[in-house]
Amino acid sequence: MSNNNATKLIHSIPVDELTGAISVPIYQTSTFVQEAPGVNKGYDYARTGNPTRATLEKIIAQLENGHTGIAFGSGLAAIDSVLKLLQAGDEIVAVDDIYGGAFRLFTHIYQKFGIHVKYVDATQAENVFNAISDKTKLIWIETPTNPTLKISDIEAIAKIAKASGCWLCVDNTFASPALQQPLSLGADIVVHSATKYLGGHSDLIAGLVVTKEKELGEKIKFIQNASGAILAPFDSWLVIRGIETLPLRVKQHCANAQAVAEFLESHPEVDKVFYPGLKSHINHDIAAKQASGFGGIVSFTLKNDTENAATQFVTATQYFKLAESLGGVKSLLCHPAQMTHKSIPVEKRRASGVADSLIRLSVGLEEATDLIADLKQAFKKINNYKTEKIISE
Ligand SMILES: *Cc1c(COP(=O)(O)O)cnc(C)c1O
């Protein structure tokens, strides 16, 4: 863990100066009493600022090695606030297998305001470079991507962004700052769905933005105050509590995911396995260079590449629960074609590598041996089903 060792992280969470409380106090208030108009203790109205939220914002800014952190009511609200930096006529160059919700936001909300998005395979940095025009204001990447775990070279793309005078924003949800800090590699903005690894317990929805520079941070803070998508005090506290164990959890997620990915790679029913920690991963070297671990998400396709086969598999596991979302202590699995990526047109979805049978695992914190046993019995169930079908036909 490069910059973010556990000691530094745990002690970036302050002890309350007023009372000595070791847990960050929850300021459940809408307004703050002023001594005279405009004379206050740093807070006036809780949309603009709340001390519990401000503590979370400071912690995430440190974790991501940035200047300003801003906490939102969801990951998508965080993404939305970054898009509001743009104006009609501007262009975005974005990674092609982008998070489905970001695609929906870009396409169905921002397109009608005159903001256009070009999607490229960002695993080759030159594809990003070639897509840039004089209208491009923002480059948007996720690395690893959801759900095919593609890796883009953050440092190379940051150089392209700099040379072209546009911002680079990295959705760092899958890696988390415990593994990867894009701002240290030259990015301007990082966004998170804190719903995932930062929260870590599948008990909240939250989003975060971190900017490298003060000026950009001020712009996004202005947007947040003007648009209003803030994170509540209690949810801010929950994210802080999640962050306390982030390094420990992420370490175990990585170890379990590596074991699961190696098991899948050896299974006869599996066609492809997508996990940056496998030597067979196309950009394993870049992943190893820019992150200190490979994360807890593993995707794979079946030899029987049909929605039907995938549906049978995702309903046959016991520990892996069928649900959208990821990054919690309990293992989850989902079928992107019918769930998270349903809003992407079929041809576009397939072209970006999200095959009909693709299954995404969020490998949790159970014992790896139990998780592997669960997957084994699920494969067996599909096989039995196939045999029964042949016999009955
Ligand atoms: C979940 C997710 C989001 C959206 O976050 P919400 O908290 O659900 O709004 C954005 N990007 C990625 C990569 C995600 O996994």
C-alpha cells in the first residue's frame, strides 16, 4: 500500500477536539446559530457545510492525495457534479465499458444539454489521444472497469490530458484509495461510489469527489451547494467508520479474489476470466505498476455463452448472493446483461466485452475455500440441469 498505510489512514481520522470523543461526532443539525449576520464558527447552513461531512471530506482528500474532498448523496450525484463543470458544446472522451449508470447519465441527461461523449477503448492510451478534439474538456476513465476489469494507464492518459488542456477524471471505485491513487499519477479529479469499498458494509449510498487543486475543488463545492446533492451527517459517519478498516478489508478482498480467479481459470465450464491479478490479464503489467493490489472483483464468461446459462448459475450459489452493488463484506454476484448493464444497447454492450453469459463476482470476506466450494457446487448444478434436460428431451 504505497501512500496509504493503515497507521496513517487510521490517524487521519481525528479525535474530537471539543470532548475527546474517539469517534467522530454526528452533527445532526440543519443550521448553525450566528453571533451577528455572517459571523459564525465556520458553518451557517448544513447544505453548504456540516462538520461530520467536512471530517469525511478531509479524510478522503488525504487518502487520495488531493486538495479538496466533497461528499455526495450517491456516486452518481458525485459524477453529476463533475459533469456540471462543462457547458453546451463541450465533449467528453470516455472509456467504452463505463459504469452503466454513468452511461445513462451522460446519454439521457447531458446529451440533451449539448454535451457529447465519444467512447473509446482506453486500454490503448493512443485511442484516447486520437479521440480528442478542440472541444474536448474532460477525459473520463474507470480503471479497473466495470464489469470486464479493463486496465488503462492512468499516468499515460494524464499526460495526454495535460498536453490537450483537458481534465482527467478517474472513477476509482473498484480499486479504492487503498490500492491506487490516480491524483498521484497525474489525474485532476477522482470520483468514488463510496457505497462500495469505502463504506464497505453494504449499508449506505454515498459518493465522493476529490480534486488535486484547490480551484477545481472550489468550483465543484459551488456546484454542490447550488445543486444540493449532499451526504447526510449519519451517512458521512458510516463512511468514516468504513474507512477505518479499509486497508484490512481490501487486503483480504484481494487475497480471496486472487484465489477465486485462479480457481475459475482452471474450471472446464469457464471460457474467460477477467481479473487484473492473473498473469493472463492483458494489462496485468500496467495494473501491477499503478496499483498495489488487484481488487476484489472477478468476472468470467461461460463456455455456454447464453443468458440462460448465466441465469442458472447466478441462482445456484449460496454464499454469493444475487444482488447489484459490490465491495461489501458478504460476497455478491450479478449478471450485468440483465442487471447493471441493462440500460446499454445490446450491440454496444457486447462490443465492449460484456458477453451474454458474463458473471461478475464481488468477492467478500468469507473464507476463500468456502467461496470456491460454493462456486464448484453451482457449476455442478448447471451440469446436472443440462444432463436432465438431455435425458428428458
Ligand atoms: C456503483 C458505481 C457508481 C455509482 O455509484 P452509486 O453510489 O450507486 O450512485 C459509479 N461508478 C462505479 C464504478 C460504480 O461501481
